[in-house]
Amino acid sequence: MTGEAERREGLDEQAVLLAAGLADLAVSTVGSALGVVRGLLRRSDTAEMAADAEHDLLARGRLVMDRYAAAPPAHLEVLARHALARRAGDV
């Protein structure tokens, strides 16, 4: 077998191992997620938990909107305020 063929065989084996690892991870993640969902559905305070989660998401959404959607003050407005402050300090 040549070096090129051995390298190709090694890459094929790595690809199979990666795919098997990803499949195992997906199965275990789905299994644990289903366990969490089953546990949540058995709780008596599920409605309260859902309301709390909704409240938290709304608060998080407000914070994001305040952080990114607020327009910065107009440049000329900032300059005018600085000029007024300087004039007030000179008098």
C-alpha cells in the first residue's frame, strides 16, 4: 500500500469515527432532554414556571432592545450642549 492510500484510509476511518461520535452525542443529548421535559411535565407548578420564563424572556428582550435599538444622541445636539455648558461656566 502506498503512503497516499494509507492516508486516504486514515481519513476515511476518522470520518467514520467522527460521524459515530456525533451520532452518539445527539442520541445522548436527545435522551437527556426528553428526561428533563418529562420531569417538567410531572411538576404541579408548570404553569407558574412557564409564566416566570415568559417574564424573564420579556425582561431580557427589553434589555436587548434598550442596548441596541436606542439611537445615540445627535452629534450636533451634543456639541450644542457642550457649548452651552462652556458659556455658562464663563459667565
